Amino acid sequence: MSRDITLSCVALDCPDPWALAQFYGELLGWRIDEGDAPDDPWVSLRNPGGSADICFQRDPDYQPPTWPSNERAQMLHLDFDVPDVDAEHDRMLAIGARLLDDSPESFRVYADPVGHPFCLVRAKFG
């Protein structure tokens, strides 16, 4: 059965939407929507491929997840496919990510600057 519904974005709560959009923009090479401004409560990072965007919503009471502890459980995390996880590691740290777990061979777990976990996953391209 076909449905007329599509995923338009994934939204992350954070204290500073503009700053977090800049981080993920650097990670992915995507641009912040030209209509958004640094003090906006909602900032959109546009997917140049045309599928779902990543958006950031101001939450002044935001508290990061405490992964891997469930004290403040993560509600979701993002996985990014890369051809070489090791090659991306230093770049992740340089743009503000924090390494959480490097024990798996096929992926690494990081936290963005406000604590959302995300993974770089070794993927086969092509």
C-alpha cells in the first residue's frame, strides 16, 4: 500500500540551534538554510541530496543523554556511513566531537558538542 507521507527532517533539541547546525554542517558538508539566523529557535540543515534534513530546536532546559548509562537515556542517535572510520576520527575531534566508544571494529560512537551520541559506520560505497 502506497502512502503519501515522507520523512522531512530529524529534529534535535539543544541549547543553541545555530551552533549545533554549524557542527553538523561541518561534519556533513551541508549548509544551514539561508533563511535561518543565529538567534532563531529552529535552524535547518539542508540535505543537498533532497532527502531528510537535520533540524535543531532550542530547548533552554536541554540535558544531554548519559550514554551508555540510562540515567538520561538517548531518545535516538544518528549513524553516518563513511568509507574509512579511522580516516575520519581526527576530523571528528577537530570539529568538536567527543569519542565515546572505539571498541567496535566497524563503527565508532561519538558525542556531538552538546552530548547527542552519533556513530560513524564503515560502509561499502558504490
